[in-house]
Amino acid sequence: MTRLTIKKPDDWHLHLRDGAMLEAVLPHSADFARAIIMPNLERPVVTTADAAAYRDRILAALPEGQAFTPLMTLYLTESTDPDDVEAGFRSGLITAVKLYPAGATTNSQNGVHDLERVYPVLERMAEIGLPLCVHGEVVDPEVDIFDREAVFIERVLEPLRRRIPDLKVVMEHVTTQDAVEYVQASERNLAATITVHHLMVNRNAMLAGGIRPHYYCLPIIKRERHRQALRVAATSGDQRFFLGTDSAPHTDGRKLSSCGCAGVFSAPLALPCLAHVFEECDALQKLEAFASLNGPIWYGLPSNDESVTLVRHDEPQAWPERIASADGPVTLFDPTVPLHWALETQAGGQPG
Ligand code: DOR
Ligand code: ZN
């Protein structure tokens, strides 16, 4: 197959940041019609008013001609007001609430220390049908960083889901076979997003033959067995798995440091990478389900009317190594292999 036309994809997990970085990266999500926008700004998006203001800033930064709908989320804190969450949901502004265990990742320090304290919000969300997006890693320093997702399932997620079975939960950016199997075994109200980078590379890309900080992200990239499990899940057509790039730009200055930030900036080449993965798995016919259909089904939204066409070129396509922002350069995800797929509208494979 050398051409593939699918409904226009959505990105069910995206970091757009704010200010100069927002302006620099937003045009690079042009391949997507909608995206779930993560709320972990330096000053997090905690209230419905914060989310309305942030959505306005995103829409103001949209380049002319780029049709893009930001689906807003709230950052759950121990003082989140259930009434504000419900009002945001009922107004149509809020699509999900995000749980960051405090200390788990970038800008998570205002997240949740004690789940008991947010049960009133979670119970309200279950009542009204508002999904919870979860960063599924424990922060216990005793737990090895490569085990933090698996331990989260056992210690946090399973007890939470037993206590509030009506709560719709998305396990964000799953990285392990354990998480895939947990989602597959669930009877209802559980889904998972999978990133492009976790489908493309294993931890050797980050750590073998030199340390490559641009692959450092959270949850941390795991061993090959886990990548294979993610590939099987993503290409299976199972409606519980869908694309969330977790494209998370940081300037090179903040990545290439003795204590570098977690995050991979993958949005500009997410779809060509996905086509590569699905072709390798002999599953191109399942790409539309993963990128364009399963997410809307889960969130109860219509799929997009528009289509996009991916074309396989004989020659590898070229992408810039980095983009500029007023805060400094931002390096793109390096897929480690030549990519032959590009969006048809992107002459020469240049990112949108
Ligand atoms: O790698 C990551 N980067 N993982 C996260 O959970 C947060 C994100 C970010 O905001 O930079
Ligand atoms: Zn994220």
C-alpha cells in the first residue's frame, strides 16, 4: 500500500504550553483536528475560568487557516471544587480532568498527594460522566522508576476503580505490557492512550551507546518486550486504545542539562511515524481506528468529517531537527529510522 486515506486524526494527549512556546508549537499540531490539552502549565489550569482563559490564548495563537479544536482539561488538586468541575463540564468547555500524582512529572507539584481528598470530585465526575485522565505512576522513592506504572495499577488504579466503578478512566501514555493487559482485562470504563515514541523506540535508544536526553520522558521508555505489547494493542483495533502523542516540548537548554526535563516533542512527525509502525506491523488498515475513530467513541464525540491522505514515498522524507521558539530551540523526536510516509498536503514531507 502506498496511499492511505483516513478520517482526520485527533490527539488525545497534547502539551501546548503557553506564551512563546505555545506560538511555536501549535502550528505543528496541524495534522490533528482536535486535541486534549494538558493542564500542567507552570501555573496549572485548575478552575473552569483558568481553562476558558487558556482556551482563548490557544485560539488566539492559531495560525490563520488552521482548523483546530482544543478540548480543555482541568488539573486536579486537593482543593478542586466539584461544583466548578460540573459547571465546566455542563458548559461544554471541559472534556476531562487530569490526575497528576504530586511529584510524578513536569509541573505536577500541585497535584494530588492523598487520593482520599479528591474523592468528592471523582464521585461527582462519575455521576455526570466526565472522564478522568490519569498519569499512572507512583511517586514512592522506594519504587524503581521502571516499575512505577505497574505498581500504580496495583496500589492506586485498581482500588480507585473498585471504589468508583462508574468513573471513566483513561490511563494516559501506557508504557508497559502490565498496563496493556490491565486495560484489556477491564470490563468497562477504562481506556488508554499510547504515544508515538513509546511505539517507536525502546530504552536502548535513550541509554545504549551514550545518554540521549531527547528520549527522556515520563513514564520512562521501557524495554523491548513492553514496546511490542504496545504495538500489539495499538494495531489490534481494540476500541480501548487510541493515540495520545504526549508531545511535550521543552527547549534544548532545559533538556540538555545535568537535570533535564522529561518530554518528547513528536507532534510534527507523529502521523508519519504511526504509518511506519502500522506498516511494520502489517496493520495499516487499523491505523484509522487508532488515530481517528477509537478516541471519539470513548469520549462520546463524532469522528471528524475531513480526511487526510498519507503517502508512502520511495525516498525517505526529511524533517528539520529542531524548530525555533522565542524561548530557544526545541528538538524534534528522532525516529531513528528513515520515514517514508508523509501527509499528502505536506509537499516534501515538511511538517505542517
Ligand atoms: O515526559 C513527559 N512530559 N511526561 C509527562 O507526564 C509530562 C510531560 C511534560 O509536561 O513535559
Ligand atoms: Zn503528558
